[in-house]
Amino acid sequence: MKEELKNRILEDILKLVSIESITGSKGIKNCQQAVIEIANRLGFVSSIHAGGQVIIIEPINNAPSFAKLGIVVHLDTVPYNASEWKHNPLGETDNNRIYGRGIVDDKAAIVLAMYALYMAKPHFNWQIIVGSCEEGIWTDMQDYLLENPSLPEFLVTIDGNGVQNGCRGYLDLELRFKNTQNLFIYVPNAANNTVPGIAKAIVGNKKISVKGKAVHSSVPQNGINALTKLCHCIMAHINEPNGFFKLMEILNYSYNASYIGFQNHSNNIGKQFVGITSVCPTNCWTDEDNIFVNLNFRLNPRVDKNEVNTAIRHISQHFGCETKIVELTLPSYIPVDSKPIRKMLFAYEHVMGKSTESTFAMGVGYNAALPNCAIFGPQFAAEHDEEDTCHAADESRRIEDIFKFFDMLQLFISIY
């Protein structure tokens, strides 16, 4: 690839990353405008849908027929605490790496998708679907589907690891307990899908602050949950801990949701690892009368709506709290031996020089919001990649790996 093209791609990635676009913020519109400007420069056409929440990018000469391939990405990000970063969270390059909130999840993917289609020039109709609420409640995709659009024959979302043919489901469950100890608990920059890296409390006249390690909540075992650690510390300063603290104590030692009411399903389907149903407290806040906590669950693919309802009833009764479903997305699945999955695996091996197998994603992405949608990159299979910095401080990627995935995506488009 010519250096001039590489530099243009990096400049456009940094352009998007420089625009703070946390889910629900005013920056979303600015970032959307920047995406449209890049699309226009590459000769594509853009249209706005779902009340301004979704951008559809297509070739300028798109025939009036179904698109054969769709690529799904998102421009919103989780929040960040700049004091925890050694590099600029709004983008910079250093020592052959590119840094910034959205480099991994998911702004770089937007630029790579546009340029890969620009370079491949496929002889079929295609779409890029750019969402704006992936890190929150998916009103963008919900409202877009209400428009009854002509969806592409097959879709991939660039928001995962290697080739992935499905994902666990997602549940945010808000619990409300009585604040019998007059506590103040707070998680700075909380996001429902992020293991808290810091949590604070006031107990009487004592201030307590605990640090952990923030990671994506789909892999809680890779982080250190500051909120559960904080609650463990608080218990030394109060009498007769209620159901809230009993729950937090369980979750301080295990992320397996079978300990609080879900079934203990096998973490394999055939030979494929699909993960347990995991649970992670990701946010907590208080008022004079109540303690609120968000539990983020990732659902094993065997979990159905009936199991979810049964588990919620158990949590409410066993721990003495009121419950509210904030968001629920059930698991998704595409057959491992389908042609598009095999073509993605071919492109992966051709570029990497290493073979991999399709895996089942531990996190949930837009593939669960749209039919017939798999996951392809932007990271490589776990055994071929470095530690994941998604949602973490100093989110970053090696520049050479950015372009390896670009080559992979371009090849997949060419052979699709």
C-alpha cells in the first residue's frame, strides 16, 4: 500500500477520534458530519435515517436492488477520564501506535470500511450502516428497522476479534435497595458496559476511594472491579449489611451469574466455546433513601426470555430489591460453515499467514440487532493479538495491525 494512502487513512481516523462523541452527547452530530465528509470525498452518497441516528453510505451508482453486502459500524464511544491516560484520548500517534477513544471501538472501523470499499470497487451493491448508540440503548437500530429498510443480503459488523459467527446476549438490570446506612456511593465516568476502574463512597464522615482496572464488561475476568472492592471495604464500617452488600460480596469473588439465579449452562456448543452467563456490577448511585446498581449480564446462547425472567425474580426475592430491565438483547448465531464465514476465514489466513477458527463473541454488538450479521475484526483472534484495550485508558492499536486488518477486509470484499 502506498504511503500516501496510509497517511490519508490515519489522518481520517484521527479526524474522527478528535471529535468527542460519547453516546448521547452533542458531539455525535459533529462526528456524523465528519463521516459524511469523508464519504463524499471518496465518491459515495450518504443518507440520514432513524431520526438522525443512522447514516447509510452507498456507492453513487447503486442500482435500485438489494445490497449484497453490508458493513455495520458505530461512531459513539464510552466515556473516558483523561487523568488516567498517558496519551491524548482525542487522538495521537506515538512509537508506531495510534491512540484515542474509539481507535479500537469503533471509529477506526468506519474509516477502514469506507477505504476498503473504495479500493476494492466491488461489482455489486453494498451499504455501510453507521450507528450512533451502540454503547448505550440501541434506539438507532430499533428506529432504523421500523423504517422497514431493504437490508443487505449479508452483513458484518467490524467490532470484535477475528471471525465470529455469533455472540452472547446482553442484559442491563437495574436494582434498587433501601439506603438504610445513609451512604453515598459513586462511580466516576460510569458506563453500563465497562468494569469500573474507580469507585468512591462517603460512610459517615469517612471518604473511601478504590481503584481497580477498567475493561470491557464482556470480559470481567480481565479487569479488577473497583465497585465490588469498594463495597467490600465499606462493610468494615457498617452494621448489619443488607442485601445490596451481600450481592456485592458474591460478585466480588465471582462473575458467574449462576450464583445469583441463572442456570449453569455449559460454556461450549459442540467444539465451539460460547462462554458462561457472566454478571458484572458496572454502575452505582445513591440518594437519601435508595441505593441503585446496574448489573451487566452477558447471556450464554442457550438463555431465553423465560430464563431471564426466572433469574430476575430470584434476584429480587433473594436479595430484597426492586428490579428494572434497562436493556435486553438475546444471543445471536450464524452457522459456522456458512460461505461468508469461510470467506472471512480465508481472508484472515491469507493476510496473517496463520489460520484461525470462527469463535463466539463474549460481548454483544450490532450483529445481534440485525439479521444475518456476523463479526469481522477489527482485532485479530485472541491468540494472534496483543492485550485488548477496548474501553480502557490509552485505547490504542499498532499502526501495522490497523493496515493488516484493512488488507483482510479489502480481500474479503473482493472475494465475497
